[in-house]
Amino acid sequence: MQEIIDRLATRIDHNFDCFRMGLMHDAVAGKVFLVGAGPGDPGLITVRGRECLAQAGVVVYDALTHPGLLGHAPQAEHIFVGKKADRHSLPQEEINALLVHKARAGNTVARLKGGDPFVFGRGGEEALALAGAGVPFEVVPGVTSGIAAPAFAGIPVSHRGLSTSVTFVTGHLAPGASTQVDLRRTVHEGTLVFYMSVKQLPALTASLIAMGRDARTPAAVIEWATYARQRVVTGMIMDIAAAAKAAAIEAPAIVVVGEVAGLREQLAWFEARPLHGLRVVLTHTARRADRLEGRLRELGADVLSFPTLEIVPAPENGFVWETGRWDWLVLTSTNAAEMIFETLDAAGLDARALGDTRICAVGAATADAVARRYLRVDAHPEGFGPEAAVAAMAACGSLEDGRALIPRADIARRALAASLRDAGMQVEEVQAYETRPVSGLEARLEKLDAYAPDLIVFTNSAAARNFAQA
Ligand code: SAH
């Protein structure tokens, strides 16, 4: 018996030591996540990839990663190592060295790579460099463009009865490599997916035909897949190169050859969405932009979040909640709701202090913020105008001589207060928060320019003003 207990105790000690060492190691040493960013659309990164970005101290990214993804890592240093118009990308050795250096300095590094890090992305080389340097790393697979691009073009890469294999081929050979890609084994059947092969397309299709693939096999070229600017050219092996040339297709593009490419005719879903192709910039605060951004994306728009405003709590507004003082609490934003609950909390109170005060919440997000505190909204006006709010409140009983409290922003319109006064109420307002211009806007304008938006959305005058000033 004693022997068993001793053995167990030793074992537990050992496990505990490992656990402690593990934690200590984690605390001092950095780590690299090789994260697949997906093919373009920022919604196509994995949940794990997003988590890695959120915890990163440094993000090292390429040209083919959507700029919006950096928004998942606002806390991190962002280092661009891709190709720019005016210069080459950082040589691979330097990228490897950078990753090792940043990790050794104790950082959690997210190495964000387009598509999947291990599919023609030189992620294997980076992993080897990290392994060689003894830097811990994890690989977070991504959706590779070779699958996403056909999917977004309405092409299933395998299909019962049409194709039983998929082959990924790079058209780009390492410098000095003399051998041609050996297509003989795959050429007669199945789906062929070519990466980096726009320039080689005439030669590629000619050799496919020379090797005996039916020249009438359907083919498609998908440029900038999953982005709003996605373009698809279809044809057959014999004419796809000419069609791509006529359409001035350029990299990045994926070439799909095989019977499956013919399915696009029936399955093209991406271009059919109502806002397809529209490039939209949202200028309001990051939090507000989220909801609209999701909706726009679903309708097919490409969205760049470009906040020009940030919201900060009103400095020392001197506000004190007095139970029983107000008949109505009128909340026009989530920030107003948060401000009230935070004030209560700071005063050592909780929701019970609201007592009989009724709550009017304007907008779905505001109502949600109230509901999250397990409070019911008495009036939830349809629409945002002051008339709607007054009507919804009046439906609960006469407003005559009632007292209303409106926590509001510095830039809020006064119309609501005026309408409530017209309805016979006594209105008190308190400044709940301030909207401030985001600093460093000028520096980010280059990015906006490169994005070439079709449409810029302003939801208030302050956002428009800050934007115009920058
Ligand atoms: N690791 C990446 C591939 C990097 S190689 C992945 O898994 O997708 C770069 C090539 O990928 C480009 O030349 C192009 O062929 C393809 N590619 C990447 N993004 C693309 C996109 N959005 N649309 C079409 N092709 C794309």
C-alpha cells in the first residue's frame, strides 16, 4: 500500500513539475503560428486563425492576405513582407530570420499567409527554419485558393461521375529547376488545379493537348477569387488561354481544367448576390461598423473598415443616479446604456436602483445591451426618428409632466429632447460619452486609396468631418 502511495506521489510531483516548466517556458519563450489567412475574403479565415491573431504580439503578413484581417490583431505590431509595386518582397531568408528573431524576443508571432501556409506558400521553408532554430511553432491550415476559387466560381473540384481526383500543380518552378512538371499521370483524367500559371497558360494548355487530354475539356480561370473583384473566364483547354488574354487576366489567378469546370454554368452563385462587386468603406467607430459590415458582406459587398471615430467615456460628467427621479430612461445607443450601468456600478448600486423608471431603447443593438442585463425594455420604437420614440413611449401611458433622462453623445442631435418636451415632458440630458477623431488617419489613407472604393459610408457628421480633414 505504502509503495503505491509513494509511486503515485512521485508521479504527481513529476507531472506537476512538467506542468510548471511548461507554463514557465510559455511565459518566457515566444512562439510562431503559421496561419492560413484563406483565399481573400476575410470571413474565410478559420476560427483558430482568428484566435491566433487576437493573441499575437507581432503579425507578419503578405500581399495576398486581406487587410481587414489585421483588425483581429489591433494590439500587435504589423509587419508587411510582401511585394509592393515599388519593391520586391523581403527575401525568404530574411523572413525566416525575422520570425526567429521576433519569437526569440518573447513574442507570440502570427505569420499570416494567403490561402493555406503549406500549399505553394513556402510555409514549409519557414517551418523548417523555425524547427532548425528551436522556436516552437504551430500550423493553422487555411482554405487554399485552389479549392476556394473554384468554389466561388461554382465549380466543385470533384464531382460524382465527372471527376475522381484533384491535382494541385504549381506553374512556378524554383529558380534553376530544369524539369517540367510531370503531368502525364494526371493529365487524362480528373481535375487539374494550377496555381501561379497565368503567364504559362498558353504553354500549359498546349502541352495538355499534346499529352492527349481532350482539347474540348472545360476550363476556367478565376482571378482574385473570393474578393469583390473576382472575375471568371471560362472556355475549353483549346481556347482558355486566348480568352484569359482577351480579358486581361492577371495574377493572382487559379486555373481549373476538367469536366467539373462545366458545372459553373449552373452553379455560379457568387456573382449573383445583389451587392456583388461593390467596394464599400465604413467610416464609423469599429464597434458600430461590425453589424453593418456583416450585412453588407452577406449581400456580396467587399467591405473595408476604416474607423474615423473612437468613443471614450465622458470625462467627469458628474452624473449621479437618483432612484425615483426619472419616469423614463431614454437610451439611444449601446454606449449610453453602458454608461448608465457603469455609473450604477461605480456608485455601489445595481439594476434594482432603476426602480420604476421605464426604459426606452432606440435601435436593436441598444435593446440588446439592455436585455443583456436581464432588464425589459418598455418602449422599443420602430425606426430612429424622434417621433417614433415619442409614440412608443406614449403608448405606455401619458408623457405629460413626466421626467425623462437622456444620456447622449457630444454629437447627438437635440431633436429627441425637443420632441419629448413638446409632448409635455421635463427632459434632462447627460453627456455619456465623447466621440473623438481617430489619430493617425492620414497615415492610413494610402491603404484606402489602394482599395479604390466604390462607396464610402458615413453615419454621422463627425465621421464625415474627420474624414474630410484627413
Ligand atoms: N498558399 C496559397 C498559395 C500561394 S501561391 C494558397 O494556399 O492559396 C500564390 C498563388 O495562389 C497565386 O499566383 C494564385 O495562383 C493563387 N491565389 C492566391 N489567392 C488567390 C485568389 N484570391 N484568387 C485566385 N488565385 C489566388
